[in-house]
Amino acid sequence: MMRRNSVVVLLGLLLALTVACTNKKSNNPLANLGSKQPDKVLFDRAMDAMKHNKFDVARMTLQTLINTYPDSEFIARAKLAVADSWYAEGGTTAMQQAEIEYKDFKTFFPNMPEAAEAQLKVANIHYEEMEKPDRDFTHAMRAEEEYRALIQEYPDSKYVPKAKQRLREVQEVLADREFDIGRFYFMRMVYPAAIARLKTLVERYPLYSGADQALYLLGQSYEGQIEAVRKNTRLGEVFKGRAIDELTKDAAEAYAQIITRYPAMDRALDAKARLEALHQPVPRPTKAMLEQNKKEVASRHEPGTMANMLNGFEKHPDVAKASHVGEPTMTDPEPVTATKVVRDLAAAVGKPGGDSKLGVQTINGKVAPNQEAPRSDTPVATAADPATTPAEQTTAADPAATADLKANAADPNELKPNVEPDPTALPPLQQNNELESNAGTSSSASSAAPAKTEEMADISSSRKKKKKGLAKLNPF
């Protein structure tokens, strides 16, 4: 009897413990909610499958949860987990599907804290697929767009600092691509195209590690354009002088920007030397800008020897030189085109100084009577003849002077424009005396001609290989 009572008491205790364990709620670390419902069981099974890289099983379980329990508290987390399963699986197809799932999550749950995480992973997808600057830049452009979207849409998110650093790295790659293209045009002496690329680069990516080199090459492109203007035989001296002055000013602005914005970088001393050679003022950087540029330089990392050796075998770009300080560019300025460069220069050097109307110019208000050309048998007039004028006396004394006088005499009835000629029209083949009076102006501008730099020396061998199609971009 005592044994039976002991067994009954023991069974009662076991039943009480079982009920107590069954009623106890378990906490899910992802959901952060207590639940004993079957949807929670499905969610836990899916998470366990993902830990063991069984992504198909995890997605099937999560989809069952979503379809069976549409009002479950785990719906949002289940949809995010589906996207995470594709992301963890990897591969081109899986990444494309992961991006679709993340964007769907943002659409249905835009106010959840996980929405910023979803946007970050969309940007990371393109960041991880980004290639070197000389290859396809589609993923780099998409990564820049998605990181910007994260920073702008979720400014208070904890992922913003990471997104900014990734954005600086992406912009380093895009800037490197623009620099390579600009240098390509510079080496082939297609200066308007080089100016367009380099100017766009320095305006769009001021944190670029080679910004000083880009500005220096921009100044060299302007100086190369000056040489092209000097060698142009179809352009009048007046317009040559104006073009040289305008291009010299543009080159000086590029060199001055190196000194004021990037005083701690390598090209600062070279820019100072070029400004002195062009007889332009040399600016001085502010202390705050000098300190800022020093921080930018110190935050960059130089790749090691092993990284340089393996760089040729890597698909992804090396972003070690990207700055770790400073605000990345959030909006792109309007890009500069080669056509715009040529038009701006033409407008600057060819703008007339007065109105475009024609006027009539007369001499002393009287029109001289027409006279016949003197004949060889005409008797020589003497000084005592009061009927002859000094000009007629000279003509009669020297027949050769007659021809010169008639050739140089101006017709008082001739219509003369009081404005400069149209800059878009080709200048006449023969120069007039008015252009010769401006020789002093052009000679003073030519004194600012640049010395032949290392870059110009490197491209001297490629002058004969310039393509005709590219040369058409340079009208000067």
C-alpha cells in the first residue's frame, strides 16, 4: 500500500513538472517576443535550417509560415529571413533575388528598424559585385545610389556611419575611372575632352585620393590647349590673344585650387611653380584647410607589397586609398562635356564689345570728286602751279608713288562695321593692319607659355598617332 502511494505521488509530481514546463514561454532572440504558438515553431525551424546552410528548407518553412499565419507576429521577420537566406546563399542569381526580397520588405514594412538594414544589404550586394575602375562600373554606380538612399532615408540609423564609409570607397573607384579617361584624352592631346572629364571629377569627388593629380592634369590640359591655339593659322591674332588669356586664367584656377584645397598633397609645390611660370598670383591655404587635408591624407592606407602583387588577379578594386574622414558627395553636379568646353571658350573670346549695327564713316564730312588716273604723258606740275595739290605734285613727280597712293587710299563711301567679326565664322586668309597693332598683346600673353612638363614629354612620341575622329573635337 505504501508503495502504491509513493508511485502515485511520484507520477503527480512528474505531471506537475510537465505542465509547468509546457506553460513556460520561450524567448526568441530575433523576434524578442514570448510565444508558444505554432508559427513560432516554424520560425525556429527555419532559423535552425539556415544555421546549417539548408537555405531551400529554410525558405520553404518560412513561406509556409507566411501563407498559413498571415496575421502572425513573425511575418515581418519571416520575410526578412527569406531575403537573408538568398543573401547568405550567394551567387549572381541568389543576389538578384535577395535584392528583390529586401526591396519588398522595405515596401511593406518601411517604418521598422530592420528597413535600414535591408537597404544596407541592397547596397552591399552591389558593393560586393563592384569591379575595377577600368571594367564595368554598373555595380559601382548602383552601390553609390543605394548607399546615398540609406543615408538620406534613414539619417538616424546606426548603419549610417558604415554606409558613409562604403560610399567613400565606391566614389574612390568611380573617381579613379574618370581620371583614367581624362588622362587617356590628355595623352592623345584631345584637350577639350580631357578638360571635361577632369573638371567633372574634381567637382563631383573632392575626397578622391588623386584629386591634386587630377587638378594638375587639368591645368596641363589648359596649357596644352594654349599651345594648340598658338599653332592655329586660321585664327586671327585678336582672337588668339583673347583665347590665350582665357585659357591661362582657367589653368591658374586649377593650379590655385591645388594649393588652397589640397596643400598637404604631392602636387602643391608643382602647382606653385606653374603659377609662377604663368605670372599668376600664388594663393595661400588657410590653416583649417591644411589641417583638414592632413587628416584626409593620414586616414588613407597604402596597399602592401602582397596586395600589389595580387591586384592583377583580383576582380574587385582596391579601396585602401579611400579617405576615412569627410562627408561623401550626396548629389552629383551637372557633368561637363567637351562640347560645352569649346562653346564656353568661343563665347569668352568672341563676344563683341559693342552693338552689331553697321554705320557709315565719312572723312571730313565731304566726299572727294572722282579723278582719272594720271597718264604717263601728263606734264609734270611745278611747285609754282597753284592749281596742283601736294598729293598731285608727288604723284606727278614719282609714278611709282601713284600706284601706292591709289592702293592705300581709303574709299570714304565704304561701309565699315563698328563691331568685331563673328567669332563662329572663319577668319579671312589675309591679315589686316589692325591685327598687327595687337601684336604686343599676344606677345605678352605668349610670355606665359608653359615649360614642357614630364607629362608633355611622355606624350611627344604619340603626336603622330592622334586619330582624326578625336581631333575633330578640338577646333582650336
